[in-house]
Amino acid sequence: MENIKAYVNQHKDRFINELIELLKIPSISADSAYSQDVLNTAEAIKDSLSKAGCDKVEICETPGYPIVYGEKIIDSKLPTVLVYGHYDVQPADPIELWTSPPFEPVIKTTDKHPDGAIFARGACDDKGQMYMHVKALEYMTTQGELPCNVKFMIEGEEEIGSSSLAWFVERNQEKLSNDVILISDTGMISNTQPSITTGLRGLSYVEVEVTGPNRDLHSGLYGGAVANPINVLTKMIASLHDENNHITIPGFYNGVEELSLEERAEMAKAPFSLEAYKNALDIEEEYGEKGYTTNERNSIRPTLDVNGIWGGYTGEGAKTVIASKAYAKISMRLVPNQDWENITELFTKHFESIAPKAVKVKVTPHHGGQGYVTPIDNVGYKAANKAYTETFGIPAIPQRSGGSIPIVALFEKELKSKTILMGFGLDSDAIHSPNEHFGIFNYLKGIETIPLFYKYFVEMNK
């Protein structure tokens, strides 16, 4: 694979333009208005896999959006790498905060990306990172450098819980059999310090509804005499954390892993500037659970956050009204040993129990998944680290992520194989936010690094 840098450099303009075309399709899985765009994206991925060298590519129907499956089997006796990614993206709201239209990709330079970054919804999460694997396959097949078998499983529902993926995996275990699963849907510390994500948090996502009177009321005639659902909801939400920002739901922390002082000291070795962190977010102080550092709070500790809250009149001007209903969407990021279904049940019971009798409460679970930790002594991790070391000139640092990819735990349960998380994004890439972007350097470096994982994974398995 000595010519990989030259190959990437020779074809980089085409690689960038192909990704830009893919990013133009608004494949928003959460909004049914974009359902045809999601399906069109699946077709585009199928076409790309065929051109990259897969001998078999198919669009597999599911109860929801389809899964694109591709494979290149060169010898059944050789190891098989299963690549997972997703072609759906988050909604672009709020549109007015974007500096350029979310589905009209443009390249701009930033402090972190002096070589330029592609600004578009899905640039980093996950179209850009997923497409690195397609182009890596192209290199390996056209240059005769593919050292093992490869399979692709690209889904269209990751941003809404991957329910159809679980259905598909359970019914296609032989088709998906593999020796290691490779995912690029995470990040790394910086463009000069790669890292490998070794832990993911789980997730429980719920929606709550608080109902007071049977209709909206005049706040002058009824204010102070009946419960205001918005007032009640905000009080209930505020009570979910104590003065130390500790979550107050009974049983919430049962089984939570407490890392040793030695493990926490090892985590602290990762490069991190609190001042730079605060400056990047334009905040005066960090905020979180007492007794833990910023990097511990967003990776090894569970959290509870309100993701949206609404009710009453939100239009222009004033309307003096007591709303009949108030709503909130709440997510809980979980750590290993916290079962997301159990946490959802604990939340529901607690939230219902703290409601005053003057209102009615409804909790609707949306989706969730388990946390995951991968050991750093397995072959997959070692191969990934060797690949990063070769392309970046420095070993990768193992790092736990605060994010969630619920299907990783599902893969280990159903397919009995470990997952290696080779992310190339940066924390500053604004995934799930306006102005999401992905560095040109990162995109091309991923295409350069991924084939080396295949090379070293096969060598270490001999």
C-alpha cells in the first residue's frame, strides 16, 4: 500500500465532488416529508458501492427505510471486515443559524481546518465518514490491494433509533458474519493527535406531556387558581438534578461503573485545554456534576438533558394565556451497566410520582440503546492503532466518547464480534448543529488510513 498517498492525492478532487453530490440530498429520516430523498440516497450509495468494486450490492427492504448491503468476497478462508455506516442525517433546524444553506455544500476554511472544510448537514455525521470507506474500497480494489473480504451495511435510520437495523441484523446473521466491525461515526482529539473511541454511552430518549385544564385559559381570569402546565413542567424538570448536578431519580446510578483513580489519571493524559474549550463555546464557566472533570462528565458519567421544551403561545407579540398542555423531550446518556429500558422505566415512575395532582403526566419512550466498551488488547484495536500511527506519525490515544451508537452493543450480541470505532471528525465539526462541517484533511486522511487497517488486521490474524 505504498502508493496510497499518491492515489488519494491524484483523485482527491473527484473524491470531494462525489461527497458534495451526496450531501446535496436531504436524507432526513425524522421527517416523512423527506422520505423520497432518503430512498434516493440509498440508491446513490448502492451505485457508489458498485463502482467502488463490490461484486454484490443490494437494497434490502426493512419495516422502515432500506439498508444498503454490499460485499466483496475474495477468499472465504480470509478474515471478513463488516463496515457499518448510515446515510440518513439530522434535521437542519434552526435553518436561520446556518451561514450557508444546509443542503448546498460549500468549502470554507476555519481555524481548525486551514485546508478547508465541507459545510453541509451530514458532512461529518455520517455521510462524509461513511463515504471514506467507499473510497478506501475503491483504492484497494483498483490497485489490487484488498487483503481480505469486506461487507458493507449502510442504514437509513440511525438518527431515529435504528429500529429496522435490529430487525435486519436478527434475520441476516449469516449474511453479516464477520471477524470485526469497522465504524467511522465518531471523532478524534485533533488533526495532529488521533484517538480511537473505546467506549460509548447508552441512550434513553423520552417525551413528556403535562396536561392541566381541558383548554387554554385566560391568564387574568384563571391565573393563580389552576395549575399552569408550563410552570409545573419546568419545576419538575428542575427537580431532576440536585445542587451538585447529581440526577435525583431513585435507582438511576445503580450499577454505574466507578473508574479507579488510576484509570481516571490515564484519561487525563489526553490533550485538553479547558480555556480553549470555554472559548470555543463562548461560555465563562463549565457546568456539570460535582467531583468530575469536563472530560469525565461527558464520557464516563451518565447525564440527563432537556432537548426541547414547548407549550403555550410562542408567536410574535403577546397572548395572555395559560396553556392546557406543556411538553419536553428529554435524553439520558448512559454508561456501561445501565440498561436503557430499565432507566426509561425508572424515569417514567419517578416523573409521574413528582407531578402534583393538579395535572396529568404522560411519558412516551422514543428510542434507546446500551453503552459499550471495547478492550484495547484485541487485534482490531491494535490494527487500527498501527494504521493511525503510520498515517499520522503518532500513536492513537484510547478515548471514551460521550456519544451513543446504540447498535454497537446489538452487533456484539447478535453477530458475536467486536467493533472498532475509527473516527476522523473533530468536536468542533458541529454535528447535530447548524453549520455542520467535515475537514478536507480529515476526509482524505480517513481514505488514506482505512486501507492500512485492513492490511494490519489481516497480518495480525495470521
